[in-house]
Amino acid sequence: MARTGLAGAVRVARWADNALGPGRDAATADGKATLSAASAERAAADLGLAPDQVRADWDTARLAGLVEVHGDSARPGWRLRAWDRDDSAVLRGWVALFDAWSLALPEPEGHEPAAVAEAVSAMPQVLSFLQLSAGPVPVEQLLDLLQQRVIELRTERCEVTYEPGAEPPVEAAEPAGSPDAPAASLAPLLDWALEALASVGALTCDAGQATLTPLGSWAVWVKLEQICVAAQSPAGNIEQSAEDMLRGCAQLRPNAARAEYRAWLAARTVGSAVSELIDAARGEDALLRGLAFEALRVVGAPAEPDVRAVVDEPTLRPYALLWLAEHDGLDPEDAHEVLTREEATWLWVDTAAAVADHGEAPMLVRHLESAVQPTVPRLLDEVRAVGHPRTVQVLVALAAAHPDPALAKAVRRAAFQVHTGG
């Protein structure tokens, strides 16, 4: 359903990818991402559509993240690049459109911005009621619910005054019969909201009743689940910075840590969360680097552009390459094959630094088994050459932990050589 509902937007976005961009015709004329008249006419001719339909599909493509406008040029969003191979990209695109329902249609005239904002703020409760009803609901009943929610919002802001002990009636906010009374002012706003939600495919309105579509019901369920996840942060790190959250997850089992990542992510926008995680990965603590990329695995496809952007940073390159390989469908057990020998060795040292700082001695000894080199002497030669800033500390810790005196001596010698530049 999401693919069908966004098919027109995808068509226009792909046309823009081919026809607009740097060195080609400009996408916009007003700097506000509105498709220019010339571009709309050209797209209409190329696609066999009316210009108004092209503009509508263009606006949908922008809201769904299928196309991004930078200045006067357009480029495909990550969801368009992943459209044919990633169903989650399709669903995320539709959810983005669902979240932007209030932008889908112009708001009705003659209403104060505050009144419109109240109606938009109250609609999640209306949608939740529709989802729980699992069937058609009379619009009049939804209007009653909207009125109640608006009164609650005004009461929370201390804008509704009434006698102590008395129930706050609808008329308490505005005199009955006033043109600004909730019953009068909210009816057209509810009609607008329902029409806008219908335009993005979230519900249908017929014979004075509204019904969520299967896609709309799923979207509302997802939103409710996100609220529940955010409210049930297992380890209580939801309000922490990325670095502090990752430290709090260091001692958790993998499943518990992933639950904590999901809770932390649910309370933030994807862009800010990904940026915070990557900044945490750039720090000196190798453990946080590994955990940050585990959290980015929970983010999934939306993190791809940011992960791809750090591939050329030496500290993050091995982690980013593994993440991208797994994202492209490579089995995690085989993902290491995308790394060069030098990159794999650098990653081995970085992981060993995390174990040395936060783990136990036996773990560091067992870490030897994960090296790509067939022998310890070969490993030591390549570790010395790779230039990791923690090489000396890792080798000293390994020498202190290893039970074999001869091997420990060789590791200490290698540490001394790195320390002295030999």
C-alpha cells in the first residue's frame, strides 16, 4: 500500500534525479523548494501528466524524503536510492508523509494560528481512538473527542477558568454561541485534518464517518509503540547524551543493550541521534566506538548517508565498512572480508584496546584468536606497522595477561620496539 500510495511521488523524484541537479536545469525558482513553473511544465511533458499533478507529487516526494532540495538543485534522498531493495525505506517514507499530514493541505482560512496548533496537537488522541475502534467512527463523535482534548490542553496552560469544584464545560473557554466557541471553531479544523489525513492515505471519510486505512492503523500503532518504548527505557538512559547512554549499555547483554538503543532513539529525531552517535564514536574510548556502531545498526537505513560520509576517517573506517557491508546484505560473519589486511589489523588493535580498558585479562587473551594473522609473530609485525595510537598499551596489557612466558616476552619486546620507534 505504501508503494502504491507513493508511486507518483517516486516517479517525479526519479525524473528530478535525471533532469535536475548541479550543472543542469534548476529545480526551484523561489529558494523554498517549490518546483519552478518551467520544471513543472517540463516534467508534465516528459511524464504525460498535468502540471498541477506534478507539483502535488513533487510536494509529496519532498515530505516523504524521496527528494532533497539544496538551493536551486535537487538530489535523490536515501529512501529513493533504497526504494527497490528495502521495504523499510518505503514504510519510513510513508510514515514521514503521515507525520507531515498538516502540511499536505492548506489550513482553513479565518482561524488563528494558535487554534490550528491546538487542533494539530489534539489529533494524535483522535487517531488513537480511531485505531482502538478498529472501524468507522462518526465524525460527530470525533469532534466531541477533539473538543475535550483541546479543553485539556487549555486547562494545562491555565487558559480555562471555572468555579472550583465545577466541571469545566466547553462554554468555560468561550461563551456559548460565540463564533470562537470550540464547537464552532473546531468543526472546520477537524474537517481539514481528516481531509489532509485522507490525502496522505491514512484514513477514509464517507457518509459522515472516518475509518483508518490498514496503513494508517499500522502507522498509529507504530507511534504508540514508540511512545511505550521511550517510556520503558530499561536502564534509564533515555535522557542521557549518546556517550553516557553507550557507557550505560556497556555492561548490558546484547538484547538488553539493543532495547536501550531503541528507547534512546525513539526519543530523538533520526538525524540528531545519528550525529550524536558518530561524534561519540570519534572519541578516544574504543569501546564506545564499537557500541556506537551497534546502535547505528539499530537505526538501520536512515544512518547510511552519515556512515558512508565517515568512511575516509581512519579511526572510523573499519567500523563504517563493516556497517555498510552488513547493510548491503552481506552476512555479518563474512563482512570482515571487505576490509584490507591493514584495516582488519587496525580494528583488531582498537577492539583489543576496548577489552584492555573495560574487560578482563582472559578476554584479552581470547581476543588473539580473532586476529586474521595465522601466527603471533606475524600479528606482532603487522600490529607494529599499522600505527594505531593504542598499540603500546594493548601489547603491554596482552603481555601481562598471557600465561605463556615465552609469548608474553615476545609481546613485551614488540611493545618496547613500538615505544622506542624501533
